[in-house]
Amino acid sequence: MAQYLRKTNKAKEFFQLLFGHPMGFVGVAIITLFLTMALFAPLLGTVDPSASGDVTNLLIPPSSQFWFGTDDLARDIWSQTIYGSRISLTIGFVAALITVFSGTFVGLIAGYYGKILDEVLMRIVDFFMMLPELPLMIVLAAVLGPSMWNIILVVSLVSWPSTARVVRSQVLSLKERPFVESSRCIGASNFQLMFSEILPNVVPLMFAQAVLMITEAIYAEAVLSFLGLGDPTSISWGMMLHSVFESGVIAESYWWVVPPIVSIVTLIVSFSLLGTAVSDILEPGYKEKKGF
Amino acid sequence: MNQNAVLTIENLKKHFPLRKGLFAALLKGERSHLRAVDNINFSLGKKEILGFVGESGCGKSTMSRTILQLLEPTGGKIYFKGTRVDTLSRKQFKPFRKKMQMIFQDPFGSLNPRRTVSEILRQTIKIHNLAKDRPAEDALIKKTLEEVGLNPVEEYWNKYPQLLSGGQLQRVSIGRVLVLQPELVIADESVSMLDVSVRIGILDLLFKMRDKHGISFIYITHDLVTARYICDRIAIMYLGNIVEIGPTEEIINHPRHPYTQALITAVPVPDPTAKVPELPIKGYVPVAPEDTIRGCSFALRCPYGKKNCRSEKPQMIRVGDEHFASCLLIDGSISID
Amino acid sequence: MALIEVENLKIYFMTRRGPAKAVDDIGFSIEKNKTLGLIGESGCGKTTTAMSLMKFIKPPGRIVGGSIRFMGNDIVPMTDEQIRQLRGKEISIVRQEAQNALNPVLTIGKQITEMILEHESVTKKTALARAKKQLNLVGISDQRITNFPHEFSGGMKQRAMAAIATACNPKFLILDEPTTGLDVVVQRQILEMLRNLKKELNLTAVFISHDLSVVAETCDRVAVMYGGKIMEESDTVSLYQNPLHPYSKALIGAYPSLKGERRQLKSIPGGPPSLIDPPPGCRFTPRCELAQSICSQEEPVLKTIDGRRIACHMVK
């Protein structure tokens, strides 16, 4: 019971700090907004975003019936914008999760064991980092075919090396710290040292990397969809931009262009703000500086 | 070898290879080594506190890590209560880990900043299966915290290291070691980073551990003054060698090696009326490993150095009861007054 | 007129739970060419006091009251620009482990000449000549003027810092634990160097340390601080031979020495007081052997007895 209470107190404290941080506050606010959009999509006055409508409703500017207007297939842009958040957030979170976990695992092992294992793993990482991200993603997406999972796979494949590298650097320096040595002296095994001692101290870095990966994933999805490599069955914001571009009426239909662009940019920025705030907060000493 | 000794060290060596340029290595054909620990011999009795005093770079920390198998010795033998331990595999050595422990220098760095005090102790208990279930673990943690003077226990249970003072942190580190019920503890500069007024409290705790649990200590420090307070015997180290060893008061009052004499002269005294001492030795003198292969390693700094000091290695000579020093000029010719 | 005069100085650190009264209404003065020692445990306010003499207090710390007079001028109301003129030129500082303050990519010579050229309008040639003199003054051969910091040992780096700090012949030097963490031989050399500097440059200084033996050797007067307050202030000899305040007595009693009998020492039980919520009355009361009820009700005022100041109800 005491453990549970302590942990909830810690969580409460964390959120207090987060909301006290100006960037954190804004970031969390915006993300909450988008999360609400994604979770409560059906309740927000939406219809099926991919349902094409009446021929008389093509390319209508914002009106009382269609809050954001319609596209060239008479689909409701408001609904597309709302439901698009689901795709962006899903891809963002899942790709970031895969990237961070795989990158951290590799970085942890390479950094801790060093020597040959480190050399081999780092050469693999170097190889991946050498490959140009965007062209690689384009090629892979084209080859694997358009689907949400393929996009997640492609983004993770391209992004995990930088996490591995960054985690490895921190592990290298943590490895030398006195508390690791003293735990080794107590008799902790390699496994315990890696996962019980070093890993918890890498978590702040993992958070920062995760947030970075989310923004990269959302951005990548937008680009790939815009280029036509996205999943045609689900209308993401990138897909919307692809459609408006293909239709040729981009100059006349601001209501079709603005919502997806604003959504993408705002979501990415909000995660960046959150990332900065969390990074600051998890830094040892921040709490005390803020007078806790 | 003394069967009653807790620890016996014979000819312990720890050398680190130095990287030389490609050409030098090709031409010379051999690598030069940093002889951090060079031929150390001593034995530690039960409930004895043996001090190792020397400046930074003399090898005392390397020696402590080599003894505890945190570093692999280059040569020599380490016996723990009669059993040879330096040749054991990692798995075979694990039960000995419990018996041979270390208290580190940096109270703030030695503890995982993401663990609370109780979690730190619990981890140690779990690694060696010292308690059968959670209530037993809690009881053991409580007992340990009380024993190291962190009372009331509730106040420290859930604290993270950032919120504790240096002295309190060292007590936690000591508790972590105590829970294993070791027989040998190496205290490596354990009070050097603490306020002087806090040191006595920690040293008294070490005394308590010795008296109550029969633990033998190796006390490593660069500070002769605290060594005098706590040690039964003191060994003076210089560049990887023991240059003098003997009972504490003997070393303090009748030092025979020029280096020991210089150290004692250099220590400031808390007495404003005392005369300010003149330092008899030169300060930092960069020494390359080649310079000390032959001859006494202290020769370059020694105020009494004679010609053969550079070519002949001194041996340990008995200069008193249990008191040994290694200097070619000993035989009554130097003393301090 | 004393070189430094501090009166009613209050420095608080603003925290969420209230202000931490790191320095709470202290006053002292330092005469020309004298050294004042500030001793006490970690957190007693000695470093904060020392830093304030150069107005080096960073938020959340703030000087909330009192005056600090350097040669008659109060530096507390000075602007950043005004105080910058003083730093390095009139008041300088040598800190603990100062080697970390050395720029690793500049030679020692460059760092000293930079200091000189920053504050005085002399030619580069003159500055270089003075830099060489500075090195000699701290006991380093002037041929090493082109060395980089990594070519120096720890003790030499500390001395290099002292050379930089005194390059402009400041009148006042703040020494913040300059020998803490150093080996005994190196410490001895640094102390010798400081003595030499003091003599050659006619320095006035404040010496902060928790090491009583070093303070005994270098200081003319000593102030004992506890919980942000001064408990006792007197000339060094009287303090060490006859400490009046129970805290001073306990500090000196907890101090081991190489000379004399190997005696039993007593550590001071308990820990330093909270600065946000200090104990009422005298701050040392919870740990004091002589404490009576008045001690926790009324804060003792500094009384002067025989040229010594002491804040204790129990000492008459």
C-alpha cells in the first residue's frame, strides 16, 4: 500500500511539474485536444470520412452543413480531419514504441559489453545510418505495398539506428559511474547491472527519443501518403494533401488544404514541446530548482 | 602464510599496458607498462584495521579493486582465510563476494539515483537471497538502517539519494555492505568527500562494525590524520609499492622512510601557534615507468637520495617491532625529531 | 576603515515551500592585509557568504537585505556592469577544484594575458611579461607559459588558477575551499603559495573551509557559521585555545590531529537545521549540550567579550 501511495504521489508530482513548465503545458494541452479528437471521433459531428456524397456537394467551402467544406468527391473534410488524427497518432505511437525499444536494446547491449559485440552492432547501425532516410522509405513503401503497418515498419527500420547510437553513448558513460561499480561489487550479474541499474537511468533519454520518433513518424507518414504511397483505404492527413494535389484545384480550395497542414504541423510541434518539457523535468535536480 | 589471517597478499601486481606510437612499438618491440600495483605483500588479521596511506596515483585504489576482483591481477596471489581466490572463476568467486566488500569514496555517485534507500538495500538482499519473503526483507532493511544510525527508519525509507547529505549517503552504503555480513571490508577514501565534522561519526560506525561483527578493514586514504584515528597498523604506499608499514603510533612518531617523514611534516595542525613546516621533498615530479624499473621509485624526489638509490632496489628491512621500511639508507642514519 | 564591511546581510533562496534562509542577518569586517576564515559544516552559508562578496548570487538566490561595503562602497545596489568592473580587478576568487575552470584549448599564458587585457589597457607585450611574473609568483616556471592545462598536474592547475585570479593585483581575494580534495603534499604547496601571494601582493582575503587545520595556519581571525548565522567570531589563537560557543567547542573537539595524544573524539549528533524552517530561538539548540529553555525561545544576539563576538545565552 505504501508503495502504491508513493508511486501515485510521484505521478502527481510529475504532472504538477509538467503543467508548471510553459512548454509542457502547451504541449500537453494540444495533444489532449488531438487525443480527444481521435477517441471521440464519432461523437464530434462527423460522418464516414470516405463516403463520397452527392454530386451537388462537390468542393463546397465551409458551411453550416459541412463545417470544413467538402473535397472533390463530396467527402466531408471536417470528418476527414477528425478521423485523420487516429491514423497519425496510431502510427506515431506504434512506430515510436518499436523504434525506441529496439534501439534501446541494441544500444544497451553494445554499450555495456563493448569490444567485439559493440563493434559489430555499431557497424550495422552505421550501415543503416548511411542509407538516405526518405528515399529508403519511399522505396520500401513502394515495394512492400501501401498499408498502415508497412508504413510503421518502414519508419521504424529507418529510425532505430539513431536511438541505438544515442543510448549507447549514455550507457558508455553510465557504465563507468560509481554506483554501477558498487553494484558489481555487491554481486549483481551483468543482466542485473544492465537492466536494473543502467536502464532506469536511460529512461529519460528514451522518453526524449520516443517523442522525437513520434514526430518523425507522423511526418514520415504525411510525406509517404502525400506521395501516394500511403494506405488508400484510410484517409490520413497526408492522403488529404495527396488528393488535393492530384485534383489540381489546390489554388481554389483553401478549406481542403489548410486543415491537414495545420493539423500535421500542430501535432508535431506539440510533441516537440512535450519532449522538451519532459527532458527538462527528468533531469536530476530540476525538481529542486523549481522548489519542490 | 599466516593461517589466522583474514587476507594474505603475496607479490600482488597490476600493470596497465601503455600505448606507444607505432614506430616505438616496432622498434623497441615491447610495450611499457604502468605499474600501478607493483609487488605488494601484507596480511590482515581478524578484527584488524590496516590503513593504506599515499598520494593520488600511488596505486591504493587500484590495489583495492584488484583484491576484490573488480580488476584482474597481473600477478601474485590473493588468499582469503587460507583459500586462494585470484584463480577462481566468476561463478566460484560469487560466494566470496559476500565476504569481501567495499565502501566507495563518492557518497553521491555510489548509489543509483533512481532508487530509494529501501530499494537499494532490498536489491542487495535479493541478489544474495538473504531473506525468504517480503516481510523478512523489510525486517532486515529496518534492522540495518537502525544499525547504521539512520533513525527514525521511516524518514529514510522512501528517500532518493538526492535528498540526503553526504554523511547519510555513506551510512546507506555502509548498510548495504553490512547486510551481507562480510568479513573483510575495504573502505576506499570513504570519508574524504565528507565534511570534517561528519567524518568522526562515520569512522565511529566502522569501529562499531569491527567490534560488533568482527569485520576486518582495509582503510585507504590520503589523509594521515583520519588514518591515525582509526587504524591499528598503517602502510605507506608510493608508486605501487609499500615503503613503510607498522603500528600506527610507531609510524606517526618514529617514521623511518623519507617519504613517510615528508608526509607527516606536510600535514597541517589545528593549532594556530604551531610553526609552519617546511616541506622537505619536491612537489609533483612526472615519473615515466622506465625511470623506476631499477632503483628506488622515490629516488627522484628524495631529499637524501644517494647515487646507488637509482640503481639498486631497496628491500623491506625490519626497523622495529612489527615495523618495516624499505630504504637503502636505513640503518640508523635518518630520523625525525 | 576596513576593506570589507558586511552588515545585516540576508541572502535567501526562493523555493516553493518558502525562502531558504541561507544567510540570515550576519555582519563582519575584514581589515586590510588580514585574512578572515569562515568555517562551518556544509550548508551553513559560508560559501553563499563568500560568493556574495563578489555578488555572485544566482537565482533562485537573492540578497534580500543588508550591505556589503568594499572600500566604503556598498556593492549590493550596484548594477551588473558596475560589479563587473570590480570582479577580477579589485576582487578575485580561487575556488575548489578550480582546474575545471581552466579552458582546455587555451595556453596558460593566453588565459592570464586575457585576464590582464580585459581589465587594463596595457600592450600585449607588457601583459605577457606580467603573466610570466605571475607564474613565478605561484611557483611555476615561466617557461611553462605555453603549456596547456592538461600538461599540468592537479596541484599545478590550482596554482595556475591562482595566477589568473591575481593577475590584476586585486585588493581582495576570496578563497573558497582552495585546498579541499588535494593530497597533503600538494595542499602544503598551495598553502605556501597562498602565503607568498598574500605577502607579495598585500592581499586581504577571506578563506572558506570546513578544515580547521588549514584555517588555523592561514587566518588571522575566524568566524564560525551555523545555519546561516555567525555563532562566534574571534582571533584564531583565542578560538582554538579557548572556544567559547558550544558549537565551536564541538567542532574543535571533533577534529583529529597528528600531534599529541591519540584521543577519543566526539562527533556532533544530529544534522544541520532546515534553512526553510529553522528551529526557533538559537539554531543550534537541538544539538547543543548546554541547551536550556531560553535557547529555543529567544535567538541570542552577538555580544562582544574581550574583542571576541559570541552568540550564546549560556556564555557570560
